Amino acid sequence: MKLDEIREIAKQHNIKTAKLKKAELVRAIQQAEGNEQCFDAGKAAACGQEKCLWREDCD
């Protein structure tokens, strides 16, 4: 997912996006949604969240 798309989702959750990098933004969105902040944490192979919005970009 492109950074502009992620920023738009973040804004929907009232997250300030100015200085955050992609991974930081995604984790902030995950937190705002009440999910584990696991994006880019090396858990993709074992997380079991096959329908996660961030799955394609996750490591």
C-alpha cells in the first residue's frame, strides 16, 4: 500500500502523520483499531492474520 493511502487511513483515526514513517503509521493505525501493533515485526509467517490489510507489505 502506498504511503499516501496509509496517511489517509491514519487521518480517519485522527492520527497525525507529518513525521511518521510507514511502519510507524501502520502500527499507530493498528493501535487505534485495538489490534496488536505487529506490522513489520518479523511475525508475518506466524501471525495467522491472512486477511490483514497490511499483510502484503508486512515482514
